Amino acid sequence: MTHRVAIVGAGPSGFYAADGLLRGQPDLKIDLIDRLPTPFGLARSGVAPDHQGTKAVVRQFERLLAQPDVRFAGNVEIGRDLSWDELCEDYDAVVVATGMVVDRKLGVPGEDLPHVWGSWKFVAWLNGHPDFRHGPDLSAVRQVAVIGNGNVALDVARLLAKGPDEMARSDIVPEAGDAIAKAPLTDIHVIGRRGSEHASFTNNELAEMGRLGRAVALADSAELAVDASATGPTPERLRKAKNLEILRGFAANKSGSKPLSVHFRFNAAPVAIRPGEIELACGKLAADLVITCIGYHGEEFPRREGVFAVGWARHGPTGTIPTNRADSHAVARDVLAWLGKRDPKSGPDPLPRSIDAAGWHRIDKAEVAAGSAHGRPRVKFADWKALLEIARGD
Ligand SMILES: Cc1cc2nc3c(=O)[nH]c(=O)nc-3n(C[C@H](O)[C@H](O)[C@H](O)COP(=O)(O)OP(=O)(O)OC[C@H]3O[C@@H](n4cnc5c(N)ncnc54)[C@H](O)[C@@H]3O)c2cc1C
């Protein structure tokens, strides 16, 4: 008899936890359970569709799916198809890797208006998440306010700003790509509550905004007359100083030199949102669409003995895919120590009918085949029914 571990959530931290567990105890039986019929969490449905290099991390995860004692169990939602209590009774340990993707609220009047979207809903639509089939109506959207000063705000602004030729090798869902291409966009405002020295953009992602084909990046030099050298540890100081250098380059760009402008605005805390307009601490802006990129929170899960959280579910919604690896490996060591003090449980297979790795590979193959006809890495199926039919070989 060997121990059986359930990992709930087949995103990056779930896979890294499986990796850490198998390194310590290669004969462990692991079920990687996900509510979607597809694995990889935000590596599939969060990471921007034009950043295929980042998405390539899933190849490592595929190697884990090929291990004989790792079972993928897709289309199983814990809390709906199986309770947390049942899970805890049936498995020797439970790892919670469910992430955190409920959009945080801004807390200003008007944020529930229909033209205000959270970044998760928006990015999940572009990425073909089957719970988010419909995006905002972009047919009359000229001005967009993107609220936030992190990389998700840059993703959103860039994906709206790029032209169809720049998205041709991406796996954006075709209907979203078409809607963006046809939108009469003229201005995208990336809005920071605080000064430019506080922006948490990473350098490469910010610099990319200066290389867009149909959009010019602009900033106001008066907002860049700040010093990033005074505080924080060295890598942070260097990142901020480099960001300011990049933004100063944007300030030197010529407004109107390309059909679309991306304006970086700072010290501009949102005060209220109204149809067609956003009021900021520094004045009013026209905005037909507002996308908030201000972070996430998560769903509750039971915190009890034998339940171990990893990744975003454990430490909150910050950090890139690779940063989850060390965290998941550390938690895996705690899980192994816990298992070491217990005899394996016995009992029938607790899993309900699910989509296994072979089912996922049928989806993968069909998506890649649909993409190759258009020179794209894949065309995603974003419809629950279609995904399940393909996975089941119907
Ligand atoms: C918009 C966006 C863009 C990003 N871009 C980048 C990037 O370019 N580069 C980078 O390195 N990082 C990026 N990140 C961060 C990266 O995606 C995260 O660090 C990472 O995905 C967190 O992994 P996780 O496994 O903890 O959570 P997730 O990736 O969210 O995985 C959680 C999984 O749990 C499943 N699940 C949830 N609830 C249940 C349940 N009750 N039952 C069963 N399954 C459940 C979900 O379906 C999901 O598959 C981005 C994040 C976002 C939001």
C-alpha cells in the first residue's frame, strides 16, 4: 500500500507540488484534480496569448502527466462534484492549489456599470476560458482606461493595442481577436494611483510597449521627475530606475505618430466611474471601457490537519509562474513529513467520472490541428460542451 494525495488545482503550483512530492517519494499516487477539462491553470488562461514563450512552461508539466502514478482528473470541481470533507476522508493528504482569480473591487461609485470589467474576466475571455465566452462590446469603444500599474495592466493594454498582424502567431480566441481588430480604438490610458516610481511593471514588459506596431507609448515628463534611487533593496531600485528611463523614452515620443496612443498616467487615483467617463484625482478622462487590473482574491477552502495550501491559494495573488516552484517544493516536504507519520488509507477509488490525461490530449491535438491551418500555435475551444465532447472522443 502506498499513500494517495489529492492535489486540487492543476495550475503551475499544483504541478510543482506533484513534482516536489515525487522527488521525495517516487511511489506516491497523485490525483491532480481540476474543475476544467484542461490542465495548467493560468499558464493556459491567464498568461497573455501573445506571450507563447511563457506558456511553453507547460511542457515541463506534460512530463509529469506522463508519470504512471500521476492521474489528471479534469471536469471535477471540489465543493460541487466532491466535497472537501469527502476528499479529506479518502486521501492521505490534500494539497490545495486552487489559485486566486476573483477580481478585486476598486471601491469607487460606478464600478458595477456594464462597461467596467475586471482584468480576470477580460483576459479569461481572450484566452478561451469556457466560463467566459463573452467579452465587452468593443464595436464603439474608442477610449479605454486600464487601471493598475502591474504587468497585468500592461498585458491588457498591449493586447488591445496590438494589430491583427502582431497577434497572428498568438492563441487569442478568434472572436476576441476579431472584436479588437474591428474596434475603433484611439487611446488607451494606463492609470496608476501613485507616482511613476511606485509602478510595479517589470522592465521587459514595459519596454515592449515602446515597440508596438500600431500604437505609440506616451508619458508626461513632469510625472517622471522623481528619484527611484533612495529606497528599497538593490534589484528593486534597479528595476524602478530602468522603468523610469523607459518611461522617459515614451515622454520623448511624438503624439499622433501612430493610429493608436497608449498614455501612461500617474498620481491618478480613480474617484468615480460614469458612462463614457472616469473621474480621477487629477481630472476627468473619456472612457468607453474601463478594465481594472488591481489584483485578485480567492475562494475559501478548509484549513485543517492534512490539508496543505500552495501557490496563489497559499500566499496570495502575486508572483510569476517560476516563483511558485520553490514554494510548492517546500510545502511538498511538509506533506511528506505528515505522510511519514501515517499508514496509508485503504478504500475504493474516490474520484467521480472525470476527464483524464488522454481526454486532455484529445483536446490538445484538436486545438493544435485547428491552429496549424492558420499558422497559429492552437485555436482554443472555449465551449464547455465542445471541450467535453472532444475529451470523451464523442
Ligand atoms: C492575467 C494574468 C497574467 C499572468 N501572466 C503571467 C506571465 O506572463 N508570466 C508569469 O510567470 N506569470 C504570470 N501570471 C502569474 C501566474 O499565472 C501565477 O503565478 C500562477 O498561475 C499561479 O499558479 P497557481 O497554480 O497557484 O494558480 P492557478 O494558475 O490559478 O491554478 C489554479 C487551478 O485550480 C483550479 N481550481 C480552482 N478551484 C477549483 C476547485 N474548487 N476544484 C478543482 N479545481 C479548482 C483552476 O481551474 C485552476 O486550473 C499571470 C497571472 C494573471 C492573473
